[in-house]
Amino acid sequence: MNDELGLQIAFEEATKSYEEGGIPIGAALVSADGVVLGRGHNERIQKNNPILHAETAALIDAGRVDAKVYKSATMYSTLASCFMCSGACLLYGINRVVMGENKTVQGGEELLASKGVEVVNMDSEKCYELLQKFIKERPQEWHQAHPEEFDG
């Protein structure tokens, strides 16, 4: 699967989250041979769960996967993975992470790269614009999830 298609699947999940009233971040875990192992979106608002991020939701959706499959899989996310989600990728040995954008926030890119993970930034305008739309419409909910960015 090419990166544009993998990111499109993650974007579909982000859109679903937005339509549910949640933070529009989506993810997809895709095997080396192009099989979508799991997909998910941020549900911290919908399920009142602070650790149900897009990447963790995709891992949950994938279920138990052989370590060899994780090692050759790619995690696609519409936003740079936070430290928690980067840690989950490291824990399961996912060696490639593709992000839609990191203009909104930077996450664990340096951590992942320092551990030998290939990190690709697609610099997607549509991923950026959807998240910016949410932040503009619901700034309090965004800043609740990202207090380090709140200045008032």
C-alpha cells in the first residue's frame, strides 16, 4: 500500500471522529503486504477515555498480532504521534510511522527516529485543516487534551 492510501484510511477515521463530536485524529496499522490490520480514531471525548488515542484505537482494533507482523507494519496517523502513542509503536516494534502533519503539534518524532523507526511526514493540508477546524470550533476540548499549548 502506498503512503497516500494509508493516510487516506487514517483520514477517514479522523473524519468519523469529527462527525461523532470527537477530536479528528485517525490512524491505521497496515501490514507490509498492504492489509489493514487495524484502524481507529481518537475517542477521548466520545468515551471519556484519556488514553484512547487514534493509534491505540488502531492497535486495539488489530487485536493480537504476531511480533514479525508488527515489525514490518506501518502506523499511519493524521497527526504526529504523541509520546504515549510513540511508546506504543516502540513497544510493539513498529518500525515505520507515517504522519499526516506535525504543524499543529510535534510529538514523538525525535524519540521514534532515535530508536531507528523510519518517520515520514506527509505534510497533508487536509489533515491540518480538519484539525484546525476542530480547534477553532472547540478550543477548550482541544486544550484539555493539550494543556501545554493553552495560554489563557
